[in-house]
Amino acid sequence: MVKKITYQLITFYFFFSLQILAQEVEYKDTTEYKIQDVVVVGTRSTEKIIDIPYSVFRVDKKELAYGKKVSARDVLADVPGLFLQNRFGTHDLRISIRGFGTRSNSGIRGVKVLQDGVPESEPDGESVIDAIDLTSLGGVEVVKGNLSTLYSNAPGGVINFITDIYFPKNYIGTFNQMAKFGYRQNGFKLGLKNQDNRLFFSYNYRNIDGFRKHSRESQHLVNSIYEAFIGTNSVISIHSNFVNSVSFLPGSLTKAEFESDPFAADPSAIAQNFRKITKKGRVASRYITNFGDKQQNELELTGLIGIKELTKVDNEYYSINTRYTLGGIVRFSNRSNIFNQKNILTVGMDYAFQTGPINQFDNISGDRGLAVLNEYNESLNNVGFYFMDHFTIVENKLDLFFSGRFDNNLYSRDIYIPFGFTDTTRNMSGFVPKVGISYKLTPEIAIYSSYGLSFDYPALIEMANSPLTSNLSYSINPDLKPQKSNNFELGIKGNIRNEENEFMKKIIFEVTYFNYLIEDEIIPYVINLKTFFRNAAKTRRTGIEIGFMSEPFEETELVINYTYTNFFYEDYKAIIFNPGGSIIEDYKNNRVPSVPQHIINFIVVKELEFSPNISGLLIWDCDYISRMYVNDKNSERTPDYFYANIMAGITIDLDHYSITAFAGGSNIFDKRYVSFININDFNGRYYETGEPRNIYAGLNFSYKL
């Protein structure tokens, strides 16, 4: 084991020592577009959104300045095509894009999560985004669709949370939020800069008593970014975050319990004091440089290191999990001409390693027992190599994209206690290609299409052996395979701006059709409150995502989003385990659980300009979610629901002071709905309720130095 860790450290520091990092800069050309929005995560090089054959959405900074920020659902709820579920009402957010991410009962799967371009996802693809300061965001980039040719475990897409570090003046500030159910969030921010350096630092403390029994939470969170500009073409940056939190877990309810009292807790959760205590930190360093006669080359090298200690108390164990992570990114981009046409070539390598011991004790009424019941070490080593080429066939009209990625994953689990289990290693690898095309009908409107393959490799928690596998002596599931998919999409998008018009100054729209065939889909099932995973044979996913944003009148924004899905099993024979034995059930043509067929968002935003120094914002936001099945058998389903939110805010911005105040209400009609589905629970505990009506307010103050 020591040799293995030493080898990983040497490999990591070898790549880290090569580091000549830099901040991405926009490529300058002579083409005049009315659309200057750019994105990095979709191609891993700076590209205009209109040019790339992907569905891209950006959350606006002006809306992020206001409103309660409990979870990422408060930030991402209005992104077309995203479906979000909060477990226990506030944490363990499940993000699903085109069905990817649905299987996770803790954290995010199938979607790569970044913070300022640095991986926040664990090396095995699981993401818990409690380390992202949602009160300090300057924007969020969401790229939907298969990005497995550029990122490991990203068949659903990539989400990049961007910190608001490009402030015009030095400042120090405080932010304060309060709401019902004991919600308090307080903290401060510091922003300092000069010609060559920039520093951002934030700290916040959050406490929630919870709207369900046994659902109290508290968290301390620190985020910081330091940037140093070296010359005119290079920058080095250091990113860090630290979290210390505790969450009490009320558990899921049966249908009868939910209908009787949706705010109750599972009795065993109270009796055994279910909870999670998280302490983790991550530090990353990045130094990127542009070079060449026309600065046409860009080289990035990023290194990161992290540690996480998770104490989890459930019905089986009092567990202490420690996880160490190392990572490195090497990326090179070149912009040149081939046959007198523009070409952008990006190649790179990602390296990720995680390891750590897990110790499991008896849970004695919420306290740790004396005897160690299980002790093992699990690790994952991932190396991925990728390329993307963007070739312009017809200038300002037709662009072609080729990309591919090879990943190699080595899983291992070394058993110390109990004896009798076999130490196990498994290797999973594969290459996935993708081709995309974009054709501009006008400089502001483009149609696009892509086809590619993807692999979704299991997370470490998903690799645990289960009672239904072919060899129970192994410590790693010998039967679980990567989830494979063939992904096709076709869409049209536009960004039309007519600043001189009084009516419809801005129209931003996107319509995307997708058709995915999933083979060996990884499906969760629950036995005795413990989640295991297996492969279903074949799943078909088709759908349409429609996003429309306009400015019908001066300082008024209208947003209408609609998502339609048709996800079903084409072939799935499942082994069902019960106390009397096991049987085989055929789920062919059953719908995939925890996926609504219809999602509708309707938002009206009114900007207010009282004076050059006083502005405000009014928001009306309502959502409709259709009913969903709770298991593969399709024996039960949740009812559909509708809920609405309102918010009003005002900002007073003076020479040295800035004050932002806001107030709002969520679920203002006080609807009862299922906010999280515990899929395929053996005991029928599928249901967790959403937050009832809540009133909140906030007051932020900053002093400009």
C-alpha cells in the first residue's frame, strides 16, 4: 500500500512540476458578432457559445445577487433540462440532466462539477457541492449533453460555478440571511487587487433547524482565490475551500407515513440518531500561459490535493471514512490555419487518484461501539487522455468538431477486517469518440448536431459488493460494468439583440432534441436501508428541451422553459430479493423512475432603476413537475405538483458603500410535494417531502476601500 501511494505521489508531483499555468483568455479575431458570450468548459478552450454544437446555459449575475442560497437548487432551478431534487429538503442535491444523475441517492453522478474550472467532483465521479459558496457566485455555466470525450464521467454534461472575483474596487463586506425553520446564514467577504494581484476570501456560517423532524444542519465554509499576473500573457492562481458541517438525517418515508405526516422522520433515524459529519478541504494551483507570435498557443497545468473525513451514522454502522485525493491537468491548445481555414486543436491529460481507510463500528443509539466490525481501504486511479479539433469549413458559417477520450480506471479494495473476504482489484477502460457540427443561419442563429459514445464508470460507493452478485467473497462487485450510451442530439439556438427597439430588445432561445440508447445502465436498489447497484440491460431516452428568454419591454425579462422526456427500459429482467427468496421480474417498457415527463418553468424578472445609484429586482418564478414513478417496477408514483416563488430586492450603490436588501417567499401556495425519491427502496421508503411555505430576508453590506 505504501508503495502504491508513493507511486501516486511521484506521478502527481512529476506533472505538477511541469506547470506553466495560465488563465484562459478570449481569442481575438476580426469577425464581428453581436454575441460575445464565451464558454470554456464545453470545449476546454475559449469558444463563442454560438459556435459550438452543444446546449449551453448561463445563470445571470444580477439574479445571483439576491435571494436565499441554501442549496444549488436555489441557483440552478430555472435551467432548462435540469431536474433537481433535494434530499431531506436541504442537502444531498441530486442533479439530473437527460436522466444522468438520477441513480444517485447521495451527491451528484453523471455530471461533472467544476468550481472556477477546477474539478469539484471526486475522482470517481461523485460530487457533493457543499464546498461551493453560493453567496459569492458571479455566474454559472451549464453545458448539457454528452461531454465524456472531454471529461471523465460526464455523459450528462458539466456545471461550472464561477466565483465573482472580478470586482471593480477593493472591498470588505458582510452578508446576512434569515428565514423560517431556524435558517440563519451570516458571513463576510474580502476582495483586494492591484495591477498584478487579486485576492478573494469568503467565510460563512449557516444553521438550519429544519422543517422535518431530526433534520437540523450547520456548516462553516471558507473559500479563497488568489491570482498573480505574470507579464501580459500568464497568470498563476491558487484556489482553496474548507468545510466543516453536520447534518441530521430524517430518512425516507413510506407512502402511508408521507400521507399521514410528511414532516415526520423515519423512527429508526431518531432512535439511532442518523447523521453525517463532514470535514474536508481542497487546494489547487494553476498557472496558464499564452505564447507564440500571435499568442495562438495556450498551455495549462493544474495540480490539486484534498482530504475529506466523513462520519456517517446509519441503521447499520457508525462509519468513519477518510479520503485523500490528488489530481493533475495538462492541456495544450493551438489556434492556427489549415487550408486557409481556422482550426483549434486541444489535447490534454487528466490524472486523478483517491484513497483512504474506512472503519465501521456498531451504531449503539447513535454512539460508536467499541469493536471494529469492518475495516478496509478503497482507492481509484484514473488517467484520461483527450483531444478536440474544431475546424472551420466555411468561415462564419460551418464548423466541424471531432473529439475523443481514453480513460483507464483501476479500482481496489483491501480488506483488513473481517477475514474471509478477498482483496479485490478491477480495471475498467475504454475510448469514446464524438463528432459535432454547427451551421450558422445568421451570425446570431445556429443549428447544431452531434453524435457520440460515452462511458459512465461506477463510483467507489457503487462498487461495493451486494447480496445478489455472483461471488459474495469479493470485496468489489464482480458483475458491475460501466454504463455505455450512444448519444445523438439536434438543436437550434439564437441570441438576437436589438438594443434600439422598445419591444423585444433581446431574444435568447434554444430547442434541443436528444435520443440516447443506454446499455448496462447502472440502477440503484435498496436492501435494509443500504443502497446497492446493478446493470439493467438497455434503456431508451428521448426528449426535447426548450428554453426561451426575452425582453418584451424595457427592463422586463420573460423566461419560459419546457422539458419533455420519454425514458423507458427496452430490455430489463431484474432479480428481486425478498425474505422468501428471489424472483425474476420483467421490466421491459417500464418508465425510468424519478424522472418527470414534463417540466415547465415560468419566470418574470423586472429590473428597477430608481436612480443612477439605486436599483432593484422583482422576480416571479413558478414550476410545474409532472408525476414520477418511484421504482423500476412502476408500482407507485408521486403526484404532479406546482409551486411558486416571489422575491424583491434593492441595491444602493454609493462611492464607498453598497447595501443590498431583499425579501421573498418560496412555495408561497404551501403545496405538499415529493422533493426526493429514494429509488427502489426494499421497504417502500421512497418519499421525502419538499419545503413548505417559507419567508426569508437578507441584508448585505460592503465598504469599498
